[in-house]
Amino acid sequence: MGSRSQLKFGAVAITALALAAACGTPAGTSDSESGGEEGPIKLGLVTPLSGGAADYGIAFANGVKLAAQEINDGGGVDVGGTARKLEVVTCDDEFKSDKAVACGRRLASQDKAKVIMTPSSLAAFPMMGFNEQTGFLLMATSQSPDFTKKGNKLAVRFINNTDLTMDPFVGLLMQYGKQKSIGTRAAVMEVNTELGQSWVANFSKAWQSNGGEVTGKASYDANGTDFFAQISTLLATKPDVIVLTTVCQPSATVIKQARELGFKGTFINSAACSGEELVSVLKDQADGVILESSTWAFGEPGVKQFQEAYKAAFQMDPQFISGVGYEGTRWLADSIKAAKTADDVSALRGSMAAGLKGLEPNLFDMKDLTETGDVDFPMYVGYVEGGAVKGFKG
């Protein structure tokens, strides 16, 4: 198998250093030891800037940094009548749990970050082991139901919980598949993370409840590059669709390698991958891919405005996760204003429902923050057609 081609990604357009330059500090460093009551508010980011999920992690960080820049250009965050700048401090976890733990501990202790964001379950779950004790609010884009089942009082999700959204999403998938004459035999590539397992469990249950069949399942590592063995095993089950469950870099590699092995069917990808990124890498091969998406796929005015601002800032198209990072940062700023503090994390967590209500524009129609840290984050079917991402609501 090693002689077959493996997909290579070009260098990302925005390096870790360039990312941090948007907020005035090198990635992983800080101008001052602690923001204090009047200094900058430290927002820590634990995200992959290298490794198999680098494009995903950088896209998330770009969105956060764009929001911070806009907030700072507008005068900063209102903290009880005092304007404070938002300073983003970034740490590269390489999409590895042990690195995420080291990043989280360093951002909290050395950089004095009172809020840490991450775009992955792989980083979120290990940091939940010490964020309450260490005293920082953890904001994560983990879709895993378990993220809000652990009783962590300083953890908030700013994406969908698959326990709440999988059934309606799969219902829409079936409607869309019927319109496009797509079969219902699905083989699943399950990424070897907690989220991969929970997402696949929810998907499989909903898919079968809607009359579909799961023909097989194979495990894979998001940092891998050769998936021919797993794909061959799945193709032997004669699926109509292959379901992918992780970020775009490995997903694009799977798609390319599956095509090389003769697969003519359709691909479905979880929300971890954005259609724009697939198009940039796969070109015409991305056409027909189905995505777990949101209002992002429908070109709402607020989304379009963000996409234009992002492209102007970074000379590249944003991904869905870029918008999520941007929106999470704006939500945080509004919550700090509502709490009148950026340093009392319990008070800040208690004001996040009020901060969410005041979020305007609300790019993803997020609402109704629960005591456990869940938000209502509606999901729809996205798909790639003619090199563009489009949406389907039924």
C-alpha cells in the first residue's frame, strides 16, 4: 500500500507567529505576567497549529483573533465601566492530549488566563480534569454529550451536543439522500477519540432508526496519512456512503484514497470538517460531499460579513470552525460585560446566559444556555456543489 499516493497539504497561509501578530504577541507568549483588574484580559487558546489538524486549529485561532481585534479596535471589553483589551495567548497542542494538558496548565499558571478555549474534545476532556481546581473557565467546541455530563461548573460548550442534534440531522440527511438517489448503506471511519466514539454511536443509532444500515466500521488516527487498509475493509461491505468523523486534513486523504481504490459513492463528514477546506484541497473531488453543518451553509448576512472580513484579514477563506471561534469570543466579551468582571470566573460563568441573549448578530442562532453548559445550536445538512458549500433544511 505504501507505493500508492498519499495526499499532501501545502503550507498553511497563516503561521503561528503571524496568527499571534494580529493581537500583538507571539503565539504562546504574553506581554505581561497577569492582566489584573485593569490590564489586558488573557484569553488562552489550546489548539493544533502543527500536526494532522493544523489547518483546522489555525482556522479556529484565526476566528478568535479576528474577533479580539475587532473588539479591541472598538475600544475593548467593558468590564464594570473600565475598557480592557482582550489579549489572545496561543499554545500548540499538536492535536495530542498530553500536549493539551501541558498547554492548559501553562496558560493558567504562567500566563494567568482565566478563560481557555479549545476547538477539540481531544483537548477539552483532559483539561476538564483540572480547570475547576486551577480556576479557569473552559470553553470548548466539543460535540461529545459527555462534555456536559460531568458536572463541571466551569465548562461551557459553544457548538452542538450530538445527543440533541443527531436525530434531526440524520432525518434531514435521509430527505436529502432520497432527493439525490443516494443509498442508505453506510460504512463508518471512526476517529480514535472520545468524540469519534460518541458521534458514531449517535449517528449509527439515528441512521438505523431512519431505515439505514451500518455495514462496517474502521478506526483511524487523525494524525495518520495512510488509510488504505481501513478503507479496503469498509469497501468489502459494499457501502453507498462512507462516513468520516474528524477534521479535513485526514478526511480529504481518506476521500482521495477511497477514490483510488474505486469507490464511486458519497461521503458524509461530521462538523469537524468544513466544505471550504475540502474544496481547497480536493478541487472537483469535493463535489457531492455531504456535511454536518449549520446556518453557515446558507449564506446569512452576518455569516457573509464575517467571511468577507476574515478573507480580508488572512487572504484565505474561513472554515466553519473559524466562525465558531469568532462567535465564541464575541459571546465571551458580552458575558464579561454582563458579569462586570473578567477575573471572577464563577460570576462570569453565571452571566453567560445573559451574554448570549445580547449577542448580535448571532451567526449560528445559538440560544438557551443550560446550567450544565449546553446551548441550542441548530444543525443542518450542508453539501458541496460546483465548488461551493450549500445548505439543505428540508
